[in-house]
Amino acid sequence: MLGLEFPPINEILRWQDVFSSFNKIALIAVAAAVLGTVVFLLAGSKDATVAPKGIRNLAETSVEFIEDSVIMQTMGKEGLGWTPFLLSLFVFIFLCNMTGIIPILQMPATARIAIPLFLSLLVWIVFIGTGLKHQKARYFTNLLWPPGVPAALKPLVGLIEFFSTIIVRPLSLTVRLFANMLAGHILLVTFALLSEAMFQAKTHVPLLNIGGVLPFFMLVFLTAFEVLVVFLQAYIFTILTAVYIGSSTHAEH
Amino acid sequence: MLTAVVTQSGSAFTVHLVATVPPNSTAEQTTSSEPMLLAANEVASVTATAEETIKPGPSPIAPELKEVAWGGGSFVVFAVLMRFVLFPRLKKGMDARYAGIRADHEGADATRAEAKAEVAGYEAQLAGVKAEAAAHIDAARQTLEAERAARLEVVGAEIAQHRAAATAENDAARAAVQSQIESAVADVSGRAIELAVGKRPDATVVARVVADVMGAGVSR
């Protein structure tokens, strides 16, 4: 009989600390920041006068992606000053996500809630700060009661706007990234364990061992799918950040 | 004596009480399912031991401070570096290259405009030359026409002259032949009349009649 014991959730999410205040998630986060820095440093050191190729091409493509597909679509030309922040957000999340499908590491740092939560709170502070900078104290009144709201609806709209903007935005940013990456990680673990268990099962039915290729193929497919998820989640987080910051700069939003 | 053995499976913890007396016959019983004949203080002791042994990991969705600190710190450092060092260097190079490309495009546009102007000038010159050539051709054609007309006139005059001469010659020949024929017809007619009536008619009259008849025949 095939016996498959799924490991405890903490076993697939938490790893032995490297030292007491530094674990694998911290290691991945630091590695993502270092890798991002090295890539852009190397790209910046290449000859800029000729057509970009290799690492410079990669860096310039990511800059143009953020400018054209994120900022110009949400904030317009006046939002181009936010390129460094949004670029670092995208690159950092992307690299933290990517470790989920890199052999040996095989753990997206964003599948733990710490990093998504920190980034969401940072974005929350940034878009509220931007709103205060552009609209001064009227930011909060404009936020709660967008221009044109009838007086009778103000209490209801104010309540809804308060919750949706102040509470739900950081929460949804956090949970969306964290839950997607955690679900992807658990799925990969599930199919990897199932493949291993079926391949190694001591059974009188050899077909069961051969059948292990099915979850293995599913594992391969899900790994490829996870590449898309990795990119998509980084993009969604970044574009929503741009939308929130853009909406803070104008009262009509 | 009973010993508490704690095993973890997922988030569930199971406590087994293992009796060690007698030495070679171990009996396992769970605290939850099997009522144990233990003294109250023994039960309390077992529970306390189990609680000390169970150290559940933190909630999988609870943020750990060290992860927040390292993750957040890493991002902040990266973002600051990106804002003040990495992005400006990269963007400066991109802007310089795009400015160069833009300048090249503008240079190419200017060159294209110059080339277009030159082509337009060349085409204007070509049109002038073509017009001049057409004028020359027209003039030559008119000259040729005039010469041709003059030559035709001369040739026509020559032909008319020749024709007049030929006509005159022809008329003279015809007149000569006609007088001979009239003479012969008159002679034959006089002879015929003579043979018919036995008397020769006046030659003058016969000649006049023949001339009239032939003249009428010619006109007919």
C-alpha cells in the first residue's frame, strides 16, 4: 500500500536558521538585493553609446518595461520620477519570487508573509505621504469624500473609502503576493512528494511506480507555470503601487 | 512507572504513555483515548511533561521579525542604491544614446531634405532642357514643313508644266490624227456615195459633214 505523509506546513516553509537572527528567507532577500545591485552596476559600467546587449540590454529592458508598461499606463509622464522606486520594487519582488523555482533554494522568499507585509506597508506609507505632499491636509477629505459625492451619501462613501484605501489596500497587496507564492510553493512540493513517493513505492503493482511520471509531468508543467506567476505577481504588485501613488496625486481619484 | 513520549505529525501532537514495568513488556496507551489508572498527581505530572516537550513552530502566516528586518532592510538598501547610484548611471547612458540616435535621425532627415531639394532642382533643370528640346524640335519641324511645302510647290509647278506640255502635245497629235481621219472618212464617204448614187458629192460638203459628225461624236 502506498503511504504518503505530507510534511508539516512549517517544515516546507521554515528552515533551520543560518544563525539565530538570520534564516533562509533573510538570505534570499539579501541575495536578491545584492544580485539586483550587481546586475545594474554591471549594466551601468557597459558602454552606453553602442547598442545594448547582454546584461545592459536586460537592465535597459526592465527600465523601459517599468516606464512604458507601468508608469505611462497608470501615472502618465509626470510619474516617471517614480521609476527607480518602482523598478527596485519590481526587481526585488521578482528575484524573491524566482527562488521558488531555482533548484536547491526552492523557496520563494515572498511565500513568507514578512517581505510582502513590509513592502505593502512601505507602499502604504509612500502613497499616503505622496497624497499629503500633493494635496496637503485635504488629501484625507478628498480620500474619504471624492469630489462630487452627494452630502447624503458622505457617511457611507467615507466609510467605504476609508476601509478600501487605508485598510484593504495594504492588506490585499500583502495577501495577494504572499498567498499566490505560498500556494505555488505548496503545489510544487505536493507534486514533487507525490512523484517521489510513487517512484519509490514498494508495491506489487509496477504500474504504480511508472504512474509516477504523471505527477512528475504535472510538476514540470507547474514549474513552468510558476515562472509566469513569478513575473505576474511582481508586475501586479508594481502596477498597483503605481496606481495607488498616481491616485494620491490627484484629488479626483 | 510511565514515560511520556510526544510525537508531532503536522500540527497534531500525540502523547503516548509508555509503561516500563515489567522491563520487557512495553505497553502504549494514548492519554486521550485510554483511561489510565493513574493517581491525580501522576496525571498532572504527565501533562506538565507533555506541555514542556511540545514547542509548536510559529504560525506559518505570522511574520517573523528577523525576516521583516532582513527583507525590509535589503529592499531599502537596494531601493536607495537604485535611486541614487544604479538608475541614474544607467539612465544617463540611455539618455545619451537616445540623444545621439535622435541627432542622427535629425541629421538623416536634413540630408534627406537636401537630397530632395537637389532632386527637385535637377528635375526643374531637366524640365527646362526638355522644354528647350521640344521648342527646338518644333522649330525644326516647322522649318521642315516649310521646306517640304516649298519643294512640293516647285515639284507641283514642274508637274503642271509637264502636264500642260504633254496635254498640248497630245492635243496637237490628236488634231493631226483627227484631220487625217476626217480626210480619210470624207474620202471613203465620198467614194461610198459615189458608188451608191453614181455621182461624186462635193468634197467640201462631205468634208464639212464628216467634220460635224466626228465633232458631234467626240463631244458625245
